Amino acid sequence: MGRTRSSNQGSASSRRTTRWSKSRLGALVEEATIDAYNEAEQAAGFFTKMEDNLRLPFETEMFGPTVTVERVDMTEDGAIIAICKRGSKRQTVSILDLPLPSPPPAGAEWIAAYKYWRKGFQ
């Protein structure tokens, strides 16, 4: 966990959100899904990329409080989830609903690419 938050990060509403270009997201989608034959295999490709590249743990704000994203996982039905902790409580949240901090952690582009793919390249 060795990273600390700087005092100049501001509130969630005042933070700038990192944006990746559609061409960058498209290239990541291609990389994650290249050998996949169906949607379940494609989602598994994204999960693998997140497991391999997403720097964990990281902190983000969800509905006000700060939570620690400890890990990502994949459910039996193929949904990618984040396991978040606040104090002694843990909660799972769909990776699609996970707000990213600013600046995002290394590897967060895989979350953005997954969201882009799930939303039909919009």
C-alpha cells in the first residue's frame, strides 16, 4: 500500500477524469479479445489483462467515502467485479460502476477499455 494521497487531490467533483482516446481503447479491446471466440472468453481476456496490469490496491471514492480497491475478480456468470474495503467491511461492485480516482492507478486503461467494449464502443 506504500502510496499516500496528496492533499491537493480535491473532491471527486473537482477532479479531472483521465480520458483515453477511442483509438487507444479500440487497440486495447483488440488486444484483450484477439483469441476469444465468444463474449465469455472476451470478458475473461479483459479480466486477465486487469489481473496482470492493474496496480492494486488503490483508493477511490464511492458515494462520498474513500474505499480501497483490494482486488478484481470474475463471477461465475462472467461479470468482472472489484472487491472494495472500508474499515472492516468489504463490498463487491461491478467494475462497470467503479469510479476511478484521479489520477488513475497504473493499468486502469484496461478498466476503461472493458467499459468501452461493454457499452458497444460508445
